[in-house]
Amino acid sequence: MSAIVLFLAVIAIIAGWWLSQQRLMAKPWLEEGPIDDFPGTGAVTLPAAKLGLGVFLAVVGALFTLVISAYSMRQPGRLAGAARAKAALV
């Protein structure tokens, strides 16, 4: 379970960084002039292959994290054994 939380924290940090780069406080409806005069208002020029690779790596990373999390829950390790012993006492 901690692997899932760590993975989601990393994804949240990346999403927060991306959002901070998107001019969140800009008010484009108040700006005047041609669209080309304002930087960052055009379409994203990211190639489709690079975007697809990013999505693929995010999905593979999520699945890998789920597999690691499931494996660690199934193994009778220190943490899992201690949690089971504590649950049995309660």
C-alpha cells in the first residue's frame, strides 16, 4: 500500500508542476491583440509519439506499482506479520 501512496505522490507532484507552468493566474479575456503576441497561448507542439510514450510510461508505472504492492501484501514479511499479529490481538 505504501508503494501506491508513493506513486500517487509522485504523480501529484508532476501534475502540480505542470499546472504551475500553465499560467494559472492569467486572464486571457482581458488581453488585447493578436494571439501570436502572447507567449504560451498557442496549441501544444508536443509530437504525438512523445505524448503517447508519456501516457504509456504512466500506465506501465501504475501497473508495476500495483504488482509490487500486491506482492508485498502477499509476502509474510516483518510489516505484514506484525499487522496480522496486531489484528489477531484486537
